Amino acid sequence: MIGVWLVASPWLLNDSSPDTVGRDIALKNFIIVGIALFSIGFMAITNHRLWQEWLDVAASVWLIVSPWALGYHAIPTAVWNAIICGFAVIGISGWVIFSDRSARAL
């Protein structure tokens, strides 16, 4: 669901920042990462593997650092969207990774 939100969020949040280049970069980043997270999640529904959760973590770390790496850090709405979504996915994936390891230990 977070992947779907990331794809839709540039239009739903409707940031009126004058930085059109930054908005375009953020938009493309949110679409790419959103599609990646959605695809990984869909694969996990059909055939769950632990490496899929690690891919989610990697994509989320990128999402968190992307405002500064790509230069759209002057757009607060995009920055907070990236940070909140990134930490949400890391939390969910971390919980799944921890649960999977705990289940194997039993």
C-alpha cells in the first residue's frame, strides 16, 4: 500500500513549491520507488522470501536519503513524505525479518 501511496502522493499532496525541477525529480523518484515497493510486495504475496524484505529495506533507505541525494530537500512536503514512508516500510520489513528469524529459531 505504501508503494501505491508513493505513486499517487505527488498529485494528492499537491505541493505548490516554486522549485519545479525538484518537484519533477521527487515525482520520478516516488514513482520509481513506489512501483518497486509495490512489485516486491506483490511478489511477497505470491511467494514470500526473506530477500524481498531486504530489498524493501534497501529501497526505503534510498527513499530516506533521496531528498538530499537528488536535491529536492527544499520541498518539505516531499521530504517528509519520503522520510515517513521510508521509516514505515523499514519498520514493517524489520518486523517481518525479525519474526521470520524467530520462527526459524523455534
